[in-house]
Amino acid sequence: MAFVVTDNCRRCRFTDCVSVCPVDCFYGDEGQLYINPDECIDCGACEPECPVSAIFDESALPADKKSWIAINAEKSPQCQNITQKQEPLPTAEARKKELGF
């Protein structure tokens, strides 16, 4: 099992989650973050840190988010490893508000 980043991260890319990850399993492209499932140790430290509830335990993913398991597995090896907190995207606050947070 691993944790999974979903589409709530899209256009946000808050990296609060990265700063608490003990194994540096977060990867990112220009739009969002992903978790490499082969590196995630299922500690759960990242989930409560996400200000837009984009991270879920794989076993607790809502049915409409199940496709994000494969997306994280596919995208993470193709992206840059993000190991330190960064500035969120310029669209992050508007996206956060749009999502109701």
C-alpha cells in the first residue's frame, strides 16, 4: 500500500507534504505532485499536511479517484524528485478556494 496524490493537487502544488516525508517519495511536474508507490513507506505523515486534501491512503481512496493509483505510479518516475518545500503555484490560492478550503 502507498499514499496517493489526486487531482486536488492540480494547479496547487503546495509542498507542505514534502517537508514531512521521511523517504523523499514525492515527485512533481509543472502542475502537481505525485507519490512514487515503490518508495512510499505508508507512514501517513503527508496526508494531514495537505491544505487541499489531495492525499489519500490507497485503501481509502474514493471510487472516483482510483485512477490516481496508476497515474502516480506512471508519472512519478518521469518527474523531478521534490525533497524540499517550495512555493506553491501562482494559481494555488484560487484553486484552494475553488475546492472549498
